[in-house]
Amino acid sequence: MYEKDGEKYFVVDAHTHFWDASPENWVEGQEEYAKGWIECFHAYQGLGPKETHWPIDRFQKYSEELMMHDLFEAGHVDKAIFQPTNLRQWYKTGFNTTENDGALAEKHPDKFLVNTTFDPREGDEGMKAFAERVKRYNCKGVKLYTAEWRGDSRGWSLKDPEAARYLEKCEELGVKNVHIHKGPTIWPLDKDAFDVSDVDYAATNFQGLNFIVEHVGLPRIEDFCFMATQERNVYAGLAVVVGGLMHARPKFFAKVMGELMFWLGEDKLIFGADYAIWEPKWQVEGFVDWNMPADDELSDFPPLTVDQKKKILGLNAARLYDIDVPEELRLKDPKNVEPVGVPNS
């Protein structure tokens, strides 16, 4: 729980990872891609404050102790949600898997929620394994990487018939939160495979699911906002928005936040630190202190209230994931918000 100026914030980091990109985990013959991937991730860390930058060896594989410290001891996080990314074509045991996340969550059940992932190109066998993971780790969400390579395939779309089968399975299993990476690419994946153009198709067809677009489609912020405002069950995942822009591109950050607040509103913005690219401490503290600059170019956008920041930093994610928020950390007079996954009347 973070407290500032007498206000208490319940913080849910809805986008965190526990990865292994060490050279020992690189697939033989795929070293160029495994190395390039983690070095591209590491370069993104440079968008945060200089004192938070890590050496590459620590970044490739960090310890459980370091993660627990950075999130829960120093980082003000009350609950964190794992978002896995397999990349088994480049990493022997996977880059950031449900299984490794789940093992850590079982050691700290009061701290973590575990999401899993699926790849519709895996067919019936993948469907069975997906259902087993959901049951094993009590998953309420799934993280999708539509640009992930598999054999000769360099991506897939939410419009694919096989993707619809998996989304139907999500509804059946109660996996109601579908997080999709739609934003900045990481070398060597293809930028076009992260385009947001397939999200509204799936969101319209699966009204019982919540589609959290991670990284809000950056750099296609206008495309995302104009799509998301028409889809009642689309949310904005702020990983990269806060970590990548608040410090390095403050004016652009203000524009992005202004557009998101105007088109989606305070109830559909979900904070995520994107650890270990960026640590949550400076993001939480900075966002609580931040407000819309007094700038003529930003005059369309009003300042954020304390209650709006509380929703964005944790209460919105708590609502999506049925996380029990202590009474003293709830809003005193909460605004009536639309039930998640249910269309407006």
C-alpha cells in the first residue's frame, strides 16, 4: 500500500514477468534471435531513470529475491499479475512461462495471480494443455502474443477461426481477461503482427470476455482509441505507457494519457509496470505525483483526480480479477461503473 499526502493507494501491477533469457537458455542455432530479443528489451529499460538501469547480465536472468524486493518491498505493489511469453523457438525452457510464474506464485500466494497463454496454431493438443494450465494455476486471464514465431509462421490473428475456438474455451473455463500485446515490437518480431486491427473483431464476437490491449497499440494510439471507444469490453493496459514515456517523453506521455482518458475513461485504464524492463517504484510514485501540464497543446485534457489515479493504479484491475480490496483502500463514494464484460444497456 502506497501512501502520499494522506491518500492511500491499492496498487495492482497487472503486467509483470519472471524470465530467463540467459545464454544457457538459448536454443542452439537460434542464438542470434534469443540474444537480439533480450538486448532489445534491455534497450527499452534505458527510457527509465538512469539510476534504475541494470547491467545486461542481471537483466537476462534475475533472482526471486530481487523480484520480491523490487515489487513488494520497495515498489509499493500489493498484488502482481504474471503475463507469460513463451518464445520456445528461441529459448530452451521458454522465456517467461506459466510454469515458472506459477511456481513462484505458489510460494507467495498472497502476492501473485497467474495468467497463462495459448497459441491457436497448436490445435487440439494445445487446447488440452491450455485447459490443464488454467485448472492447475486457477488462471483468470490469458496473455496473447500474436507476433510470436512458430516454425515458418511469423504470427497469427484474432480473426483466425482457430483463435475463435480458443476464445470460446476461455469463456467455458471462466478465463475472462484476455491480455493482448499490441504495441511496440521487439526484434526480430514483425511490427505489423502487433497491429490492433483484429481486436475489435474478437471483442464484438466475445462480449463475455474483457480484452486488455497491452501497450495500447503504441505507436498507433489513435487507431487504438477510436477502436476501443466503440467496444464496451476493451481496456487499455498501461505497461510501456508509464514506464516508457512518463520519464523519457513527458509531453507525449501527457498526450497519450489525455487521449486515453478522453476516449476510454478512468474505469478502463489498467496500470502495469512491465517488470523487469522497468521497476514499479518510480512509476507508482511518479504517476501519483504527475498531472496534466499547463500547456496550450494539452488544453483539451483536464487534470486527473486522486480517485481516478486510484482506479488506474489498482482498483480497476482488482475489479477485473475479483481481488478483495481492504475497506480502507476502497473509494469512499465510488462512481457506478459498467459491469466488466457486459455491454451497456
